[in-house]
Amino acid sequence: MPKFTFGNALYEIPLPKPHRLKHWFPLQITECVTSVVVECPAFDEYGYGEDYNSAVKDLGESIVGFWESLKHLKKRRRNMGESMRRIFDLMEEQIRGE
């Protein structure tokens, strides 16, 4: 039976270098027998792994990949729906790259 962990705690999300987030975000963590899923509702993304560390690393890679895809869409002047634009604006505000 899965164990669900929900709450208002903020967690650091490691991103692939050279990217980093300005702030910590609330995460929803679901632990199953052999895996962990870490969801970040603010970015509408999730990560998956054998343990918390691998799941949160996967989440960071997913966030950066999604952000890069949205930047590419914007660069090509493609329209984004309202929810995508909201997430993109949050990513632009929160993700720092060197």
C-alpha cells in the first residue's frame, strides 16, 4: 500500500547545473514499496525514482527540460495556453542559469 506524504513543508529542488531555483517549493511525496514519486504542483511536474534523492533529481531535470521546451516555443512565437504561460512566467522568475 502506498504511503502518501502531504504537507506545507518547503523543499529544495536541485536542478542540473548551471541552473538553480531562487526559492524552495512545496512538494507532494508518494512512497510506494519500490519507488518514490515527488510532485511539484507549482510547476505541474513530477520526478520518479527508487528513493527520495533520485526522485527529486528527476524532478529537477524534468523542470529544466520543460522550461527549455517552453522557451523554445516562445522563441518561435508559438502561442501558449493560459496555464502554460503561467507556469512559464513562474519558471522565468524562479530559475537562474549562469
